[in-house]
Amino acid sequence: MGRTRLVAGALALLVGACTTSTEQARDRPTSTASTSTEPTTTSTTARTRTPPTTTPWATTPATTDTRPASDSAGDPLFPGLGNSGYDVEHYELHLDTRGSGLTATATLTLTALAPLERFNLDLVGLTVDAITVDGNAAADFSRSGRELVVQPATTIAVGATARVTIAYHGEPELIDDPSGPVGLGWYERSEQSFVLAEPLGGATWFPANDHPQDKATFDLRIIVEPGDVAVGPGILAARSELPDGTAYLWQMRQPMATYLASVVTGRFDLVEQAPVGATQIRHALPSGYDADTIEQLAVTADLLTIFTDWFGPYPFDSYGVAIVDIRASQALALENQTLSVLSVDLFDAPLADFAARVQAHELAHQWFGNHVSPRRWDDIWLNEGFATWAEYHWAENHSPGREQEQGIDRYQNLDYGPLKGFPPEDLFDTRMYRRGALTLEALRRTIGHEPFLALCRAWVERFGGTSATTQDFFDLVAERHGSSAQDLVRSWVFDEVMPQLPPEQS
């Protein structure tokens, strides 16, 4: 793919240059724009994608069957997303980005939860060359939509661990996203590449069990052309010069959902800042960045310190942002695990004033959404509500020039619908951010500030490294604060008419 780019995590769109809230600047804002290939740009060129001919998350036919080895994880919003019958423990990806397209192998270490005579993986486009199981047994395979159906030479027994290696190549395709106005997948720029993957774009660049129910550790070996840099999630374990390129090995040692996997390649500088405790801070900045950019990113250390105090230890080995060359009316931000993606627009006037809040929002997602992931995509308010609450509470109490009128309670009299029971196109509706944050603020005002932060820490400690549901949150609230507190949260999540925010405790 020539000059590369970056892989993203939770998609954020800043709608309009005058927005004052990060949910409009970050993950998915309220937008009525129709799905399109990508924001237009005059500064770089991008490969034109071929629109998909089928619904990108549906099987053929669609099914919500969750029997062993089925072609679905049973998600109510995306019935063909993910698969069942096995648990992926580790992904080892070898990606050669030199030239045109990808030449790659993916080795999945998986454990069978049922006898696997055959099993499914998610993969969009790309040509599969061969599949082997445990290094020597060739497997038969077939394709149907985004389903890659694998039939090993012998059945994988219940509880057995197998290494499944898929060799593949091709030009990654962008796919339509019902919940946002831009395509999902691997983007190309003249000197960068990047991926916008949430919620169902992970499978556009590697074969996966593409659902946050199945999290795994990752090794990513990326080969880039001479002079290019590759930055991935976690820590840089190795870098080696090749005769015609450079190989980077990035390791994500904590479980990660596939939509949060990230790679950034191209003309970047890897810029390190002083660590916070044991957490490395490294940013991927386009070559030619200026001192103002570094100054704007200095807030990272302060945010890490504050959020660690609020939510408990930072759950990963590293953190940083990658600034990508997207220039459009909609700025982008996406909370990839340990490497949030921010568009360069956020550091230009008039959006620069909100860059710190965007950074706060994306960093909070490392605890809420990344460490604790949604069990089903209709639990998305747990991602966006927590991140938005953290953003607003930080802005009110810690950001320079803070103003109380910017608090989340200014949205309490607006009409936001329930946080459950919505169609796929509303996955990143503004209510997930604002009503989600108001739900948590109502709980905080009811049980008290310190008990609320203790609840946040308990949530992260109990479900960190896994995925959780809205019911799990209800249960934790009831366990620690009783049925009345649980009833309050249930009303905020389910009531057609949004409840009133309680007064602040004196």
C-alpha cells in the first residue's frame, strides 16, 4: 500500500466547527448525513472504495443463531457479526504494506468451546490463499459475504487449542456503516494509512471473530517501505531494518476487542513523553509537526494521573494519540486501544479549544469501552456515557479556564430517548453520550461523589479485560447501593421520557 496510515478504535466525529461537546467531536455524533466513502479532502488523495453489495454485518441469510460454531455472536443489532463455538486467545498478524495492497498472514490461537467440524471467521473482501491448522494440516474453506467458513482436516475437540493460519492478500475495502456518515476500514492517504473500525470494520483488514464478546491479545508485525514508520497498540517489542524496508513488532499484552486493534504507518515520528508511573506515553505525529502540537498533547500526563485516581490503575502498558491527515468539515477521533486516533483538524482553529476535551474523552474510553467492553452493541451507552461523564467532569473541575455552564447538566431539559431498544443507525446517536452521562451524573448525585467513584473502580476491577452488559451494571449498583439506586438507573436507561436530574448534594 505504499505509504501507510493508522488503525483506529472508537469513531468520533466532530460535527461542525463550532461544536462545544466532545460527543460531537469524537465517537459518533448525531448526524443525518448519508453513508459515504470518507470525508473529502484537497490535501491528500485516497483510494476510492467499492460500495458493498450486501449489508456489511449480515450473513447470507442473516441469523441470530448462537449454537456452537454458528456464524453469529447473537448480537441483536448486528445479527451476522462475530461467531460462536470458540474463543480466540491470541492474534499474530504479519502485515506487509509495501507496494499495492496487503500481503499478510494471520495466526489465530483459539480454544474450541464445542467440537469444531467447521467454524466461521469474519473477513471482508481480500483474497484467501491458504489456511492451515496447527502448522501442517491444510483446511478447506469457503466464502459467503463476510463469512470465511473453515473446515479443518480433523475435528477440533472441545477444550483443545488450535493455531489457525490464514494467508491472504488484496486491497482492503471500505464498508458502509449504518451508524455513521463515513465508511469503515483501511483508509489510504498519500503519506499515511489508517483504519476506522468501530463497530464492524476490524474484519476489513484481518480475519477475526469480529465482536467485542471475544477479546484477545495481539502481536502485530508490520513491514513498511524505507523511511516509513509503523505504530501499533501496546509496546514496541522489536524494530529491524530490511534490505527494502523496516519491520516493526508491536505487542498488545492485555485483551483487546478486534474493533480496537490499530496500526498507523507512513511519514510519522514516534514522540515519547515522560511516563506516568509505569505507563509509557508515545504519540505518532506526522513529520513536520510543530511545538504547539506537543504543547497541546502535554495534557496527556495530567489526564492519566487524574483518571487513575478516579477509576483505578491505567489498564495497559502505554498510551498516546496518532494524528492523521484528514481535513474535512467533520473532525475525527477514535479510541483505539492505547493509541487514540485524532484528525489534524482538532489542532487547528476553531477546534483547537476543544482538543483537550476530545483527548479526555478518548482516554477515558481506555477504561470504559476498551478495558471493559460492551457485551452487546446495544450496551454502547456504557462506553459513551462513562467517557462523556469523565470529559465533562474533568472540564468543569480541572481544565484551564473551566466554566461551570459547560457542565453536562445543561442537557437535562432536552428530550433524549431511551438508551436501549434502538436500531443500528442510532448506535452513536447523541443520546448515548448525553443521556448516558446524565444517567451516571444522576447516580453520582444520589449516592455521593466518592461512593460513585468507588463504584466506577469496582466496575473496572470486576469486568476489566472482558465485556459486560447493562444488566451487569444494574446488578453492581444494587449490590453496592440497593434497589432504589438500581431503580433510578433503570429509569434513566429505559424510560421513554427522560427523568429529572436530582439536585447536587451539598
